[in-house]
Amino acid sequence: MTTQATLGDNTFTLERFPLDQKNRSLQAWDSADEYLIDYVNEHYPDCRSLLILNDSFGALSCYFSKQQLTVCSVNDSYISHQAAAYNLAQNKIATTAFSQLDSLSALPEQVDLVLVKVPRTLAFLQYQLSELSEVLAPGTPVIGAAKTKDVHNSTIKAFEDFIGETKTSLAVKKSRLIISQAAGGYKGADFPVSWPLEGTDFTISNHANVFSRDSLDIGARFFFNYLPQTNKAKNIIDLGCGNGVVGLMTLARCPNAHISFVDESYMAVESARLNIELNMEDKFEQCTFIENDCLTDFERESTDIVLCNPPFHQAQAVTDHIAWQMFKQAKDTLKEGGELRIIGNRHLDYHDKLNRMFGNCTLLGSNKKFVVLSATKNSGTL
């Protein structure tokens, strides 16, 4: 992995998180970061306060904090927050004027300039721009940045609808800027959204950055057929919980269990919390809601079952390192005889990975797109 980044006139050592990921071809900044920095230096040399949205690993935060600007970084990712703090410390950059907020916190009202790394999800972009429209003074510049292939007509329209008049830059190193200015006045967005969960009396509510925001995703629908139903399991983890629908359905089938809902997205964890409150309020005290980097720092050998639908991307990067981390940490967290039960796309070959890690793997079910697999922790694979 390349870790030496030249940004503006400065060189930084920037690490991508998690630190122990195996895909070393990825790096912690991109050409869109470089383009933003050069553009701000040229057009806003007197900027003193900066609001940054979706700074994945802290590259922008490091650069502008080193320039002694007041920087507030907003992100929906717990891992991104950890990465920014780590990279600032590694580069010995003072953080007295640096702060971080999660995606559901109120935004600061007094800033000179807003930088937006365009997120993967259009709904999340719309939510963020709507929140900006509520607090920005008229005339405040808002500059978006993304790879050219990720700037669509819908992206530009979102800036126009929620911020104001918008134009795009020429492409540089396959990245493009979206240049806008706050017109003033709040433009609301309809988040969170709610929908009935088919085959149940439950209503599911999703915040803007949660996977399958408007309906039940087909993977979860298939996974429902293979969720545990037992009174013996005391502790169950819904790992990468998203809106918590898997944990919710599991709690209905395992009414005596304690369910931990774990995700690195603040909006996902809040959606899971909301869905338990709305649908199983009497079981709320049996649930814990945790923003975390997978199962980092969880107590070893403390859990009976881990349920998981592992992602195969991190932001725009396709990678399996998160799945590997989930499997390894699940094994560490499981009690002797505990079970990891997952659903995954057929082509991802999780069966082989689990067999190598646990020494066993059982196919519980499959269709043309998905497989449901079970691996049991036993002393021979500790």
C-alpha cells in the first residue's frame, strides 16, 4: 500500500483503515482529494473555517488542519473517524481546532467553505445537502468532488435542488468537481423512510445511508429462512446489522436472547435502534446497539451465535478484507461450540474461506444468487 501522499506542498503518511487489511493496493486518498486541495488553495486562500463531509480516511482533515484552519469533519463511518484521528496523530498535526461529528449530529452554522466527497448513495447525498441547506448562510460555497465516473446527472441535480446554482469542472486525473453556492432557505428531504416488512406486522424505518433503504433486500429475505430459532442461545450478534432487520427477526424467534446490533455506520445502528423501539419495545432492554470496527475489542468467547451478511466493498472500493475481518473476529468472539451463520453471494467463495478458518463449513441453503453457510467453533481450530 502506498502511504506517502503529496498534497499541495506537503507530504503526509496516510494509512487506510482497518490497518491490518490484506489488500495493500488501496490507498487512503485519491485524485479527488488532490483536486479539492488545489482548488481551495487557488480560489479560497483566505478561508479560515472548513466543513468537510465524507473524508474517508482523513486526508483532507490532515491537510487543512496542518494549514491551521478550523476543521469540522462529518462522516457516517466509525472507521473513517478512527482513521482521521490516527492519521492526524501519526503526522503530529495539532487537533485543537479539529472536530468530528457523526452523520446525524447538527451541523455547525458558521463556516467559510464546505467540501463534500460525494458518497456512494444518492439518498445519503440528498440528506447531507438538505441538512446543509438548513444551516448555511446564503453565498457559502459548497464544493463536491468525486471520480468522474461517479458524477451523474442525478448528482448534479441534487446540488441544484438542495444548495443552489451548480456547475462542474473539467476532469483532472479522472476526477471532477461540483461547484455550487448556497442560495439560502431550507430544502427538506424525506428521511428516514418507512415500509411494512412483508409477512409480519413490523414496520421498518431506514435512515438515508442504510443499505436497501426502501424495501427488504433479496439477501435478507432469503436469510430469513435460515435464522436460528432456539431458547438456548443467550448472546447473539447481528454483525453488519444495517437496519437491524435480521436481528429483529431473530429476536422474535429467540425471545430469551440478548441481541447486539453492530455496524460501522452511525445511521445503520440508529436505524436498528429505531426498529426495535417501534416493533419490539418490550424487548428493547435485551438489545445493545454499537458502532464499531467489526468486533474489535469484543470479549473473547462470549457469544453463542454471530449472524452476518458481509459486505464486499468499502466506499467505492471492491474488497473482501472486511469479510475476512468479520469471520476472524467472529471466531474469536464465539464460545466453544458457537456458530457463525452467514449469507453471501455464490461467487464469493466464502465456503472455502470458512473451511480454512474454522475447519468446517455446512451449506444450509442456496438459490441461484445466494448461499447460507454455517461454521462452528471447536477446540481443534482455536
